[in-house]
Amino acid sequence: MRIIHIFNVSIYTVLPMRLTLIVCSLLLLSVCSFTCSQKKQADLLIYNATIYTVDSSFSLAEAMVVSDGKILAVGKSEELQQQYNAKEKVDAQQKFIYPGFIDAHAHFLSYGLGLQRANLVGTNSWEEILNTLTSFSKEVTEGWLIGRGWDQNDWTIKEFPTKDALDSLFPDRPVFLTRVDGHAAIANQKALDLAGVKAGDKLTGGDILTKNGKLTGVLIDNAVDLVSDKIPSPSSSQAIEAVHDAEANCFEVGLTTIDDCGLSFRDVQFIESLQKTGKLKMRLFVMLSDQQANFDYAFSVGKIKTDRLNVSSFKVYADGALGSRGACLLKPYADKPGWFGFLLSPKEHFDSVARIIYEHQWQMCTHAIGDSGNRMILETYARYLQSSNDRRWRVEHAQVVNQNDFALFGKYNIIPSVQPTHGTSDMYWAGDRLGKERIRGAYAYKQLMDQNNWIPLGTDFPVEDISPFKTFFAAVVRKDEKGFPPNGYQMENALSREQAIRGMTIWAAKSNFEEKEKGSLEIGKFADFVILDQDLMKIADEKILKTKVLSTFVGGEKVFDRK
Ligand SMILES: [Zn+2]
């Protein structure tokens, strides 16, 4: 208004009457179009909020305008209310808005299917598992009895169970129970018979445990697949239900993009069909698993990129997990003399996979837990990447890294993709496996972040809980939900709150090559955001885990609303 007034004054003083009238009416028109009848149209205006835009300067805003699923403007409540006429207006009542959370490493499909299986997470003894399974067998009355989530480290007797009780309880039904990390399982005799597993069988990258020459039922790493491959695949209605249940739970905790690490091309086709018909709204970044059929598919179809689906990477496994001593270490386990763990494939395999992925310009993402697994992968990557680059090849977990190897991440721009809750879950026993010296290079998220000055964060759910607030808490405070340890675990590797938020948003997007379209609330990006009941950047540590998502938006559409 001030500018127009000035114009008026100057015009009246110098122009003849007739011209003044014409100019005046033109000005009146423009005043009107600016202030009243012709405000700019939009779909959604959210105002009266504290918005963390997570842009490069981590700036704050009060209001945001959305149209066609994208952000049209970000700014002050008063200004945007004056400028825009939105179909829907939301008074955020001083609540806190962050970009939708991105989980850079999870297993979305498998989590959904797991919701239909016996949940053994948090069970405190083998007896408790048998009880859970007995009641589950009354709900699911035929076919395989499948469960997931046990962890012998949570039990009083921290040893692998044996299948005897399973055999007597379920002599005629195959039973298959995977450990929390998915890298070990116990099967009963019926399941082992169906898979043709016998005592004394040997295989690469896996172990079939025996006691006094008899099968105990425990299978490690590649041996797990011998039995899991025999489980009939879910029906299409079961699969659809699984995806829907997973999506609803993920929206409720504010996730708007999930990296699903290691699917088959058939899974991709299933996801694509659901997304195309609007039955799946979650945005997914899918890594194809390291199987010939997936390579054939990928290189004939090419990369897939829609608003909701990105398929441009492969997930490869270097070694197993630390809990089941399958992680490959440079020196023997501190709690198992002479045992180094193992790689899941011969070194030549990783080299040939790296070459083909490099040549086709796809992204390589490799699970590496042990310091030997990490070194082998870093060296393999380095042979192809050669110097600084923008391929963003990732090491998933980068869990135990030798001090001499950290710099390789920066030198070759290799991206460590880490899951902070692993640190606070494993801290009770990881030191036993690794000993005092090696543990300093484990769960070293700050040291890893410093190599490239950015790091994507995730959960690895269903290995851990789906909640991004648990990730944030574990990254920043480095305590578990019980508040242990009182001063935090290896605090030199804590991230700042801003770094943790970036890790769950813009840096996770960057690890997917999607930082131009999501991960921050800036003009032109997808309107993927959450409204929270408290301010993650400011609340006391002990309140972080109580944070609630009030609503979640994907592309400007409200996909979760807390009633
Ligand atoms: Zn994983």
C-alpha cells in the first residue's frame, strides 16, 4: 500500500488531469487485484505454526501454502493469509511442523507381513516364546507357525535355544521363528525336514548349529534361507493387508518416505500396482536385492522414478549381524576365541556386483556390520569410485569400523547409513563381542557423519521400532527407553538435535538422490510434513519419547489425524 500512495502523490503533482484519471483507475484495478478479490488461489494454508523448514540455514517460518501437492510459499502467517485464498485453512495453534520423516533404512513389506505373525519382540525367556506360540497356534490354526523378534540376549540364560520343546508341542506343523535381526532363526524338525536340512550340512555364509551331532534347529545367516524359502508366499489379500497395516502405523509416527532395503522385482511390481491405483500412498525408495533375476529386470526396465516410487539401487549383504556373531571381524570375537564371523559371499562376488552396478550407473548399498566386512566393502567401492564422486554409494549400518578406515568414507564420498537405536539396543552386549578397544569404533555416528558432513538415519524396522522419535532420542541422548545409561552411551558420538533432524529428513532424502523434491519445507518441494504436539528442538531430553504426531501430510493430503 505504501508504494501506491507514493505513486499517487507524485502522479498528481506532475500529470495533467485527464491522464491522471486514467492512471488512477489503472492503479485502483491493481490495488484491488493485489489486496482483495484476486488473492492467489491455493489448496491449503497452514498458519500460526512454528515451522522448521530444515532448509540450508535451518530457518523458521509461521505459515505454509500448498497447491497440487507441492509447497507454494513459506513465510509469515499474516502475509500469506493476505496473499492467498486457500480452499482449506488450518490454524496450527502454535504447534510444531517438521518435514515428513524419512527412514533411510527399513523393511516396510517385511514389517507389514510380520504384523500377521507371532510377535516375539521383547520376550524375556524361551518359555514365554513357547506360550506366545501356543496361543498364536489357536488363532492361526493351519499351515506354518511363523514368528519374529526373539533375542536370546534379553534372556536370563543368554544362549541359543534348541528345538526340542517345539518338536513336542508342534510335531506336525512347521515352525519357524526368526531372531530380532533376521540373521538367525530356529526351526522345528518338521520345518527342517521340509527344507531337507540335515546335521552336518555345510554352506557358504551360513551355519547350521548342532549339539552332540544333532540339529538344534538354530540356523545362522544363509542357513536361515534354506527354510524360509520353503514358506509359502502370502496370498495377494494377505500382502495387501500387510502393506496397509504397515502404512497406517508408519503415518501415525510421521513417516512419509521409507527406504525398503532389499526387495525382489516382483515386490516392486506389487508396490507399483498399489500406488498406481491410489491404494498405497507411502513414498518408497526400494533397493533391489542382490539376485540375478533382479539385475536382469533392473537393467532391462531401467530405473523407476515416480512421485512415490524410486528404484535405482541394489542392496547387497557383506556379512551377518553382531548379535549372532555373523558379523565379519578383523580379529576374533572377544567372547568366542578363534571365531571371526564370516562374509556372506566370496570377495569376487562383491567385486563383480560392484562392477556391474557401477557400469549401469545404479547406486550400491551394502550391509556391513563387522570391521572386516566394512573394510572389504570400502575397498571394493574404492576400486570403482576411485576418487571424489557423486554416486552416493552407501554402507548400510557401518556398525563396527576400524579407526584406519573411517577416512575412506570421506575420500570416496561413501555414505554411511546408520540406525541410532541399534547402538542403544546392542550396548548391553556389544562390548562383550568386541572388547574395550574395538567398541570405540562401533555405533560411531558422529565420527561417521564427520567424514562427509552429512549422514542419513533410519531404524532398520522391524529389527527396531518404527518410531523416528526413538531414532532422534538414541542419536542425540544415546540412552535407551529405560534411560540407560544415565550419562549416555559413548557420548562422543552423539549428534546434535539439528544434525539428527537433518539425518531423518533432508540427509535421508539426499542419500536417495531426492533432496531436490523432499526432505525440507521449501518452495517447489512435496508438501510432506508432520504437525507435532511438542518442539523436538527445544523439549527436555526426557520428554522426547513422549512426542506425538498430531497429523501427517503427504503431498498436501492429510493421511493421519490424531482424534
Ligand atoms: Zn536391514
